Amino acid sequence: AAYAVASLLLFWPGLAIPFRWVGLRVSIVLLRIMPSIATAMVMAMVILGMATAWPAHTDHQFVRLILLVIAGMLTYGGISLLTQRALLKDIIRTVLNR
């Protein structure tokens, strides 16, 4: 618990100091990545719901893991496709131009 509290207290200064060296502001960067954070939170809620509905004490743990990972990928990808189309195009363009 103490480590978590210390990490939270040092989060902002830990970003603010190096960002200042390169001319960035933490608040602007966090606002820019907020859509990705929101998408990840929705994905986490979907996976948590699925994991709760499918008990962990079953014999098919590997299948459960694979299906939860696939569901997470599809959820994140689908929401990103709907809400962050320009970002996805940039990522695909960057990957394909390597």
C-alpha cells in the first residue's frame, strides 16, 4: 500500500520534470492520450465482466485466457476504429512504411 501511495505522489513530478526539459506539459500530453485511456478502461470493464461470468476454477484455463485476450483485442480495436480512426490510420501507415 505504501508503494502505491508513493507511486501516485511521484507520478506528476516524475513526468513534469523530464517533460519540461523537452518543452512539453504533462496536462497537454494526458489530454491527448485520454481517448486511449478511456478505450482501455472500457476494454477492461468488458474483460472483467467476461472473466466474472466465466469462473476461473474451470479446467479450461488456457482456453479462457485465449478467449479473454481475443475479446480484449477485438473490444479495443473496435472502439478505437469508431473513436480514433485518424490515429489508427497513422499507426497503420507508420507500420506499413517500415
